[in-house]
Amino acid sequence: MHIIVEKECALCNVTYPSFLLHRCVICGKLYCNNCILFENGKPVCLRCAKRRISPTVTWRSKYAYLREYLAQRAKYSRYVKLSFKKIEEIMNDKLPPSALNDPRWWSNIHSRSHSESWLSVGWRVDKVNLNEKTVTFVRAKWMQTKRSEKKKRRRVSSAFKALALRPRRRKQRISKRKIVEMKARVENIKRQMASEKRIRGLKPRSVYEKRLYKLGEKPRNIH
């Protein structure tokens, strides 16, 4: 008795005997004969075949072109003044009516698609002129340094100044008395070490005696 194992088609969700299903060479899932094609003898499902014919195109905002333009300008400029017409040429699309009539549209506020186009690449809107239809972008880092220069310097207390102006303590030279004492100590140490080498009151053999006589041999007395 043969047991028939049934499985479901991954596309139409209809159950078929497993030996009637084909495995797609791209996604690796099982499909029935209605949901499969054969390319050069290899089974390819309709879903993968559709992706090959019409690949998914990623949606791109029109403000992405403005972001790329400002990112390039950041390499050699700290500010840029653009007309509304120039911005529309960069985006290859028209600006909304609010951008032409309301200066708040150009506010440096995050989480908005149009403002993120300049904030995400380190630019900020410095000035908008609706009459002249122009907008000035400034590099964010340069803008911060410009503001910091305008800030008043912090006053330093007189005690802090006195501490900073206090002369450094010079190293004292060693006195002659200390030098003499150190030399005397060194001489005492040398004498002590020489006395420790004496064995039972006898002086150690000199280098000359070590060369003439062997170890343990005593020199004869010459009368």
C-alpha cells in the first residue's frame, strides 16, 4: 500500500500530491503545473518569472536630487544661494505652493521629507526671500562656529589669574656639603666591602700570584 503525501502549492494554495509539484530553481518553493514555467528545462515559478520581466523599481523622492546636489556643494562651499527656479531644475519638478508663499515651509525641522533633504547632509536654511524667490543654505558646522564667536567670553576670576601667573618653583641645586657627605658614604661602603673579602685576617691572593701558583699551592720562602 502506497501512502500519497499531499502538499500545498506556494502560489495558488491548492493541495496536490507531492509528486505532481515542481520546485522552483530560484526561490526553492513547490508549485503546481498551473503556477510553474519551464525555462531551458528548468522549472521557474510565475512569481519569479514576473520579477525577471518587470523588476521592482525603488521609489525615489524628488527632494533626493536636491540632497545629492547639496552634498556635492559641501565639498567646496560653506554656503549656497539658490533661486526657486534653480531648485526646480535640480529636482526636475515644481515646488509646492506652500514653498513659494510660506517661509515656514523652509524651517529646519526634522522628520519632513523636504527639510531632511538638506538637514541630512549637514546644511541648514539661513535665509529665505519670497520676494526675490531665493533661499540661502549654510553649512551647519560653520553656522555653529559663527554663533559661538558671538557669545561673550567667560570672565576669569582674579584668583584664577594669579594662580596661572604664579612662577614655577625652580629645582634647588645640591649644596657642596651634601656632595662631600655622599662621597664620604661611598668611600665607607668601599672600605666595608674590602674588609668583608678578608678571610681570617689574610689578604686574598693577588692576580699575579694566581697566575704563578696553582690552587692550594703555597709559595716557598726565599732567603
